[in-house]
Amino acid sequence: MATLTFLGAARTVTGSKHLLEVDGQRILFDCGLFQGLKELRLRNWAPLPIQPETIDAVVLTHAHIDHSGWLPRLVGQGFKGPVYSTGGTVDLCRLVLPDAAHLQEEDAKFANKRGFSKHQPALPLYTEEDAAEALSRFRPAPFGNKIEVVKGIEIEFINAGHLLGSSYVLVTRSDKSGGRILFGGDLGRYSRPILPDPSPGVEADVLLVESTYGDRIHPDEDEGATLARIIKETFARRGKVIVPAFAIGRVEELLYWLFKLEDEGRLDKVPIYVDSPMAIKGIEYYNARTDELDREIIAMRRKLPRFTSINSARESKELVERDAPAVIIASSGMATGGRVVHHLFAGLPDPRNTVLFVGFQAAGTRGRQLVDGAQHVKIFGQHVPVHARIEKIDGMSAHADAGEIVRWLRTFPRAPRTTYLVHGEIVAQDALKARITRDLGWNVEIPAHGQKADLPL
């Protein structure tokens, strides 16, 4: 038997960490940051229940910060082992981990300068040096290859269709004895641009699957009609469309739809700015791995809309101050940090503007406050009034909805003994558990933070 401990993404959508202990060895699957509610963010500062140096290896399902962003902290606290992931995940982690460290260092400096931190002095969770050390531990592996990560235990990466390099990870014994464990990571969607559909399920005794949208169905695809309407209405008011977007993955899809609307004559050419050096570099990584992309987007890569890249802080400040209609895409996606916060600080009080969210907003984030109708939000220690229009397009989500999750589960050759729902808020998880139980008759559990489970490995 082996033991699994749920150290994150248990009844919440962030902080993915799943500790597998087998034959006296420890493997941590995902190492993500907690985001959102203060009680969750405080977990980022808390030590793990085990010493980091006792972890033999880390395996990452993909590069999103809630799955990879605690890795530099783990390294800074003593983890010495290798980190296994796909090549695409390595590429994107080279962007997100140094960027996350830089933002935390800058936020700490800014808080100390303005004096709005409760801590004196404010400190970053980790440094760029920690991020660089973490990146030196990566060991990339292709999809479909079996790799022995600790003695007697193999993993195999299977394409999840959620993000460049995203995977679910099959864990088996090298000698083929014992059970099969599938760590689901985040699950992509069907018939979407940019990435291929999720690979079919495989035989597994235990499955971990995300449940972010377990209580809802994404709206039917409107072929960009809502996006076109929002841009036209905002430009008619001489305002800006400010789009907080996850720097990797979501920006590519936004540009795809902007091109499609322009190419089909449904939207006039508009000024488009990508205010995220990380997103711009991410586009280059996507271009370099066309063999992992959807066939339709490969044919369109040369036609992506012209946009202006904003690289320096000075250019970003000038864009914030510019009073002219534009589409501004900036990270972070939940408006918790990064350059988009400066755009919101200046743009939220202006009723001409629109803030458009195109991804999930976790509880406790500034993005969630805005989509829930907040009349003001706190930015840089100040209460900023919200007079801009707040819009949300759920159809661009990279997370499978309840129907798509069940559709994927139906591709499994047999039912796992136990399916654990992770990476979701409890209301969504309860709804998804009821649906899977009703439609498939599977045994489903919703683990609590810190819960341990015996696994047949």
C-alpha cells in the first residue's frame, strides 16, 4: 500500500499539492501557490507537515502558478531532488517562476515604500534566486514515455489539453505489480482552439480529477459575438477594454478570437496591447511547439492580429495614462498582482471603461470581488471606486465544465475504485459528485485539506 496526503487544492481551487508516500519514498505531485482568501494565502507561509528535504522528487502536471508557484519556496526550505514535467511545462515555468518571484520582491518593496503592509518589513515569499535554483532541478520528459522517478515507481505524462505541456500523470510500479494511480491535474476542453482535445482516460485504480466548474455548464459558443459586442460598446463610449488574463494560455485564445472577428469583418481593427512580457514570451513558446497545438490554430499562426507589445515598465505606465480607446490584455488573470493592477487602479473609476474577465475567479481574489458586484476594491492600500462596467465571458475558460468532465470520465476503460475530486470549491464538488454518482455509478470522495488516504499501489 501507499499513502496519499492532500496538502492543497482540497475543497479549494488553488494550492495543488498531493504527497505520495510509497516504499519509504516521497513524491510530491504539483507544488502550487494558494490564492484568494487570506486564510488560504497564509498557507503559503506555513511549513509543510514534513521536512522538504525528505521529499525525493516533485512531478508537475502543468505550469499554472496554482500548480507550480510554490516550488521555489520548497527549494528555499531545503528540497534537493529533481522536478519532472513535460518540455512545454519546463518552457512555461521558465517564465512564470522568475516572474512570480520578481513580482513578490517588487510588491514587498512597494509595500515598504508606501507603508501599507502590516509586516515591518514586508518580505517576499521567495526570491528570484530561489526560482532560478528551482528551475535548475527540472528534468523534462515527453508525453507517453515511462520514467522511473524514484526506485521502483514510474510515471507517464498524458496530454490533458488544458495548457501547453499540460498533462495528467499515470503512476505505476516498474515491475507492473500493484495498482495504477492517475493524477488528473487540470482537464482541458473539447473542440476549443489552440490546444487539442484531452486524451482519453486510461485504466486506473485511483483517479484525482479537478472540479473547478463541477456545478455548471459553460455557455454555448457564440463565435466571439459577446467579445465583439463588449469592444464595440466600450469604444463607442471612448473607453478602454481592460482584460485581466492569465499570461500563458488565455492570451493566445484572446488573440485568436480578435483575429477571427477582424478577419470575418465583424470587428473593425482596433488598437490591441499585450502588457505582459511573460505573455509575449509565452506566445513564442507556443509557436515553437506547434506539434502540440490544435491543427486549426497551426494554419492560423501567421495570421494572428497585429498587436503592440508592451515590454518596459515605462511603456506600461504610459499606456495606463493614455486616454484613448484600446483593448489592453495584461496579467494577472484574477487581478491579484502584476501590471493589470495598475490599469485597474486608473481605469475602474471611469464609467467609459470595461473590465472583461475571461477565466475563473477564485474566492477572495480581486477579480472575484469585481464579478460579484463590488462597489469598490482595495488597490495599493486605497479604496478604488468601481464605475467601469464589469463583464465576464465564461466560454473562454480552459477548464472543462461538468458535462465535459463526465464526457472525459466516460472514456475510461473501467471505473476506478475511487475517484477523488480536487481543485474545486465545495459547492461545485458536491454537485459534481452527485452527477458522477448518478450518471456513472462511480465511487467518489471529496478529500479535506490534510486528509490521508491509503492507495493500492
